Amino acid sequence: MTSAAALPQVDQRGTPPGRRRPAGTIARGLVALTKPRIIELLLVTTVPAMLLAQRGVPSIKLVLVTLIGGTLAAGSANTINCYIDRDIDALMKRTSRRPLVVNNGHGTIRPGEALAWGILLGAGATLLLGLMANWLAASLADAAILFYIFVYTLLLKRRSPANIVIGGAAGCFPVLVGWAAVTGTVSLAAVVLFAVIFLWTPPHFWALAMKFRKDYAAANVPMLPVVASPAAVARKILWYSYAMVAATLALVPFAGWIYGVLAAALGAWFLVEAHGLDTRVRAAQARESTTESAPETAAEGASSPAPMRLFHLSIAYLTLLFAGVAVTALLPWGRW
């Protein structure tokens, strides 16, 4: 197993000697380290949480402060994650173009620059949220950063198949930050929103990991699809999917019956696809067993585009679900 402290065997300046880097290249690299596409998904959950907490529209200034602060916090965690994981990112096709390891490991950003950038973003998030929202929101954002770095990246990712189950909690904090920014507290409704995202994360990420199982195996990262059979992974995805839908329905007393109808319909849609993945994986394994193929070949049956259907659907599902939270929070009717 690769040590979390291992360093990639590349020039530690990040670029070949004597090569001058254009400012635009550095700027694009620093932005890419923050993983903007992941941040977008995190922010999709923040505004609806704020609307539900307010039962209306909070001040635009507070919304902007919370979104910018959340962006800085998530960017900090993602950047430091890239700094720590640069050795395994170089081994995985999916991550081999990240700024610290692209160009055969030379990178467009130097490791020290990445670490300083991540720390700067985290400090900016803390000060912005603390001074312009409240210190509870800032503390929750800091907790998310620390959890993602120390619990997920350093402690669990390279050691346990439960890495994404426990470590994925870091991605649930934006709803708590948004709620705290509006109310100055964290209520039961906010905890339910946290639980929804917590239970959504394993099906979402395991579907992706099924597709890129070889990548994780090459880097000795024990994601569940690496250490368990495709059928076992698909069955766990199904269990978590049911738990997630149950959590979305637990929000009905807070969000109202219109939200409840939408959550039930979206949950049925998600469960149909989760069952479909389970069925397809089991059928593929049955076919492989009848031809007595090698175990490696059977495992590759789950690396077809089939898991990615659930992965992409999960993004649409979460977006629509939280859009429903936002809309129903603004409606003057439909509540209990």
C-alpha cells in the first residue's frame, strides 16, 4: 500500500529546469486544483438549504458571502487533497492530467505553490464567513476542510474500503454552513439535509469507481469496487439508495407535502436505475460464470458504461431534489 506521505518521483519544482511558465498557465492550474466541477455540485445544495432555513429569500449579500466562502473552503480542501495525492494521481489515468502531475509528472504547478494556495483559500473562507456571516458558519466550513484532509485523504482513502462512506461526510457540510449562515444554529432539518447527501455519496461515487476500478487498483487505493465483487458493490449501492430515499422523505415535515411528492417521484426514479444496475451486474456475472472466464474478466463486466448511467443520474437527481427544496421553500402554500 502506498504511504500517504509518499512523494511523487518528479522534479519538486514541478516544471523542467529553466522553463518559464506563462501567468495564464499558472492561473488555470491553480483554478483546476480546486476541482470546480465538484464545487458546483456542492453549491447546488447550499442555496436551497438557506432558502429553507429562511422560509424565503435571505439577503443577497448573505447568499453571496456564503457561496463565495463555501467556494473558497471547498477549493482549499480539494487543492490540499491534490497536493497530498499527487503520487497516486500520477498513476491513475483519470487524474493524470491534474496540474501537479501533468506533463509526465513535471506539472504546471509546483507542490509548494499548491499547498500555499490551499492554505490561503482556507484562511480566506474562514475570515469571509466569520466576519460577514457568523463564526458558526466559518467553523463548520473549517471542519469540512479538516475532515476532508485528515479523515478522508490521510486516514481512510488509502487504507479502508469505507473511505468514501465516512470521508464523504465532508461533502455534506455545505448545507450546514448555509443553514448556520442564515439562522446562527444547526437544526434538525439541517441534519436531515446532511443525511441525504451523506447517503447519496456512496451510490454516486461507487458507480464512478466501478468504471475506473483499474485506476484505483493500479494506485493501491482500496475503493470498494477494487476489493469487492461487482455484485457486492451493486447490492450496497442499492441498500444506500433505499436509505437515501428514506432520508429525503424524512424532510417532508420541514419542507411540506409538495416537496414530499417530488421527493417520492425522484426517489422512485433513482431506485429504478439502482435496481437496473444491480440486475445488469448480476446478469453479466452469471454469463461470465457460465463461460468460466477469469475473475478479472468478470470484474470488468462492471466497468462497462452501465455504472456511469447511475453516476450521471445521481447528479441530476441531487440537483432536482434540492431545486425542489428551494422552490417549495418559497411557495406560500404546500406546507403542513
